[in-house]
Amino acid sequence: MFETLSERLSGALERLTRQGALTEADVATALREVRVALLEADVSLPVARDFAKAVQEKATGQAVTKSITPGQQVVKIVHDELVRVLGGDGEGIGRLKVDTPPAPVLMVGLQGSGKTTTTAKLAKRLSEKEGKRVLMASLDTRRPAAMEQLAVLGRQVGVDTLPIVAGQDAVAIAKRAKQQAALGGYDVYMLDTAGRLHVDDELMAEVAAVRDATGPHETLLVVDGLTGQDAVNVAEQFDGRVGISGVILTRMDGDGRGGAALSMRAVTGKPIKFVGLGEKMDAIEEFDAQRVAGRILGMGDIVALVEKAQETIEAEQAERMMKRFQKGQFNMNDLRMQLEQMLKMGGMQGLMGMMPGMGKMARQVEEAGFDDSVIRRQIALINSMTRKERANPDLLQASRKKRIAAGAGQDVSDLNRLLKMHRQMADMMKKMGKMGKKGLMRGGLG
Ligand code: GDP
């Protein structure tokens, strides 16, 4: 999977990691190569362009972390961006909504994409891993061989298939499967729809009719991962005409160019839920963006190194901050760090929530509708202060307040709210400082 792309990407980035200092031109050159590598892997042009742009922006804004080189840091940024484009730890990856029995799962895709094989693989997985009773039915009325193929695979994996009745159309078979699933106490029934060589109106109308007759909980599109940008086009068409809940990329065991995986989420907005990795019935895996990004980049050591360094820095920062709190010191820089921490932890459970007395405050603030955008606005206010003002907020008189609020595009009342919050927190810190180190540590931060 991804061998060529992987070689190209690591080639472009390895040169960076060997250099001590990086110029903007170095980064730009490397990113140009990254973009070409993506395009050669058949990643769609807008996705490749956005990718390079996002990396460039993050690389420029990044504070340099000691003990790692800027080049290594760029590798980590590229890695994180790959994970993001691939769908991150997104909802619903590797899981199917099949909790209310009998749950219909509609399998759609072009002929030869691996749809029938994948249906049987998933059925096996659902029955073996999740203990579901599964019924499979082939709706491919034009190709009796395809119906027979599903029955053979069903026997092979120990999953029941709906008996074949000649002369029924797709909707009639689907209704029969629904009835049989309900009567037979099945948890899930999977409908393997007919494929065509190309997307056509007749096929879409038939799939839509089956959808309307059964109300599927999942509509999974099976596409051949080797077909690159075509796979993404097929996904857009199916999604537009019948609506899909997720994608399964097959043939990811071959040295595909990998572009489909990278473009799919960005272009269609639909998650890749599984990948097919061979012809055997076990050759299916949950799609894991972290793992796939790791395979694409092939520079896992560097990514791990940077993560470690960043963790160390954060730990050091937290420790410095604790020391200040113990002395009862809490200025605007401290507040900004707290706010940034909150953003990073995705809410109010940051350092603040871990500290004695602060957990309650964190909850109160949260209940008052304190979300990311509020935090960002507060950080903007602090950024609008001078260094002196940040170190000593007592300096803030009317004219300074006006300047700061205007600089952040906000009102003085917003700034006053921030100052009030700062005062409350500073008071708390003073009290805790008096409690001394021991008192603070007992709260759970030790
Ligand atoms: P359908 O026409 O979409 O139902 O496609 P099939 O399920 O009949 O699959 C077509 C061929 O692709 C079969 O020979 C499968 O064994 C093969 N196939 C399906 N999935 C994969 C996969 O993930 N990797 C590989 N290497 N072959 C696959």
C-alpha cells in the first residue's frame, strides 16, 4: 500500500530533517515536492493544494521546540495533516450502526469493485466479532452467477443467505429479505445490490427503490482503491443519487497509488470505514487514519521523537506555572497559557480542572456557555496587550483598555469581563499559594 507515494514523501522530507536551520525557501521546496508526490498518487488537485498550504501555515506559525530540528518538526506537521485529511479519529470509522434488529445494510458499488466479497467479509466480521446473526441477500437479478457466488461465500463463512427465487426483481427480493430477517430473528440483513460497469440511471433508480423499501441503517459504497480519482468520482455520484453513510476501499493490499484514500474524505465528506486487503475472507481491516498516515509517511521514528519532545516541553511549562502559582503569581501570560491549554484539551478540563477548587469554577464557566470561540476571543484580547501590560494588568486604565479592545476587534465590556475573570483566578492562586506546596499537591497534581 502506498509504496511509491511513501518513497516520494519521505525523500522530500528527509532532506529537511538533516538540516539544522531551515529557511522558508527550504520548506517551500519540500512542500512543492510533497504536492507533486500527492498529485502523482492521484490525489485530487484541490486536496493536494490545500494540504501543502495547511502544512506551510502550520510550519510558519510553529514555535521551535528545543531538542528537535525544524525539519523534524515539519515531518510531524505533515504527519498530522495526513491524519486529518484521512479523517482523523472520526466518528463511525470501523463501526456499523446495526444495533436495532433487524438492521438493513445496503451494499452498493460498481461491478468488479469487490462488493460481493466485501459483503461476505463484513458479514463474517459482524457474526464472529460482534456475535450478530446475519442474513445476506443478493439483489443481482441480471447475474445469476453473482447470486450463486454470495451463497457460496455464505456457506464458507457460516452466514445464512436468502434462498434464491427466480424471477423476482430487486425490490421484491429486498422485501423478502426484510421479512425473513424479522421472522428469523436476525440482527442484521445485508443487501448486495447489483453492480454495473459504469454509473447509470437504471442502476441508481434500482438502488434508490431498494433504499426506499428497506430504510437502510448503513449504505456502504464499495470502491476499488486502485482506481484513484475515479473511485472518488464514483463516490460523489453514489452519494448524490442514493446517499451513502460510508466507504470501503478494496484492493488496498496492492501498490495502489493511494490517492483515493487521501481524497475520499476531503471530497465526499464521508468516512472510509474499512479497507479490503486481499481476497481471503479475513482480509478486511478497520480504517485507521493514524496507521495509514504512518504507512504513507514511513517516518514513524521522527514523529514519535517530536511527540515526545513536545510532551516534555508541555510538562516543563506546567511545572514552571505551578511554581508561579505557589508564589501566588498569576498574570495575563499565565491566564493565556491556561486558555491555550483549555483549547488544546478541547474544553475546560485543562490544568484548571485538575486543580483543587478550580474544577468547580471550570464547570460554572462551561455551563455559562463558554466555548472555543469565547476562549479564542479572550486570547485575542491578551495578545492585544503590550508585554508590560500582560505582566502587570494593574496598569490597565481607561485609555489602555480602549486600545486593547479595539486591537482585538472587541468591546471594552469584553475586556472587563476578562479582567474580572483574571482577578478571580488570581485571588484563588494567592489563596492556594498560602496553602503552600503541600496543600496544592494534595489536590492531585503531584
Ligand atoms: P463485485 O462484482 O463488486 O461483487 O466484485 P467481487 O466481490 O466479485 O470481487 C471481484 C474480484 O476482486 C474477486 O476476485 C475478489 O476476490 C477480488 N477482491 C475483492 N476485494 C479485494 C481486495 O481487497 N484485495 C484483492 N487483492 N482482491 C479483492
